[in-house]
Amino acid sequence: MKLAWIVAASVALFGAAPAMAQTAPVTGEVAATVEPAAPATIRIPAGTLLQFEFAELLSSRTSTVGQTFALRLAEPIVIDGQTIVEAGAIGGGEVIDAARSGMGGRQGKLIVSGRYVELQGQRARIRGLQGVLAGEDNSREAVNTMILVPYVGFLGGFIQGGEIEIAAGTRAEARLAVDVVLTLPQPTPENMAPAASEAQAEQSTEGETQ
């Protein structure tokens, strides 16, 4: 009777090992199906002011109604001290009205409108394009607002010999017309270096005080 009990106990003990071993792959399969965390995002609200420059010459002598032109982001978009979009992002606009100067002293006419800026593959609408032309010192105090026409979001140019011209490189400001959600840039050694240096400086200071 005692021998039968020992045999039964041995079977129960050693027979359970294969069953326990079979559960290991199940745990591995569950771990493999865990999805990575979604990248962090940030919302840039409508109305955010952006700095642009014209990427090509526009003139009442040569421009035509409906013609599109290129804009370029002149300054990066910075939120809470972090650069979200680098300068150089492509944008675009459209010529709304254009006419050459004519006889009788009639001056040329050129009206343009900003349309969009590309942010991480998204075409975000812009509004209220206003051009500025900096003085020789290129300071904000020396900036003169270009001639504005009485239409919201439109821009007139400078008169050059009866014609209106907007030179390539002319600075302009516009605002986002819609909210835009962008992915936050991943940390890099370059933007992490200042934080590491500050931490090392704090540790050195603490060591000196002790």
C-alpha cells in the first residue's frame, strides 16, 4: 500500500514538469505582442505667428493671376524652448491680382496671398500674410511694413519704376489658420549635451562645498 502511494506521488511530481515547461512559450508569445508606445506629440494652435521669406521674385510686370509661388520658413518653430520645426520648411502662396504699369502714369498692381506651409508632411493653411523689409542693420526696429491692400491676408509690394516688386528673400509674417499636431523630435546627443553639462557642473559644485 505504501509502495503504491510512493509511485503515485512520483508520477504526479515528475509528470507535472512537462506541463510546466509548456507554459514558457505562452509567456514569450504574450510579451512579443506588446506594442511600442506611441511617439509624443504637440499641438501648435491656430493663430501661431510664423516667419517666412519669399523664395522667388514676384513682379507686376511678369506675374499673372493664379500664379503660385514659393515661401520658405525663415525661423524655426520653437515651443517651450524646444525646436519643433527647423527653418527651411516649404510653403506656398498665390498671386491674386497683377497688372503692369501703363501709359498716363498708371502704376503696376500686385496682390498676393499666403496659402500653406508644410509641417511634417502636413499642408497647414496660413493667413494674414504681411511682408516686411529690414534696414541695413537687419534689426527688428528697422523693419518697415510693406504696403497693405484692404483685403485681409493679402499683401501689396514696393513700387520700382512704376512696377511693384517683391524680391526673393523679402521677409513676411503669417499665422497658422488651423491647429496642427506634430510629433516631438527624438532626443539627440546634441540637444542632451547642455543638460548633461549642467548636471556635471552641479555635481562639481556639490563636491567643492563638501
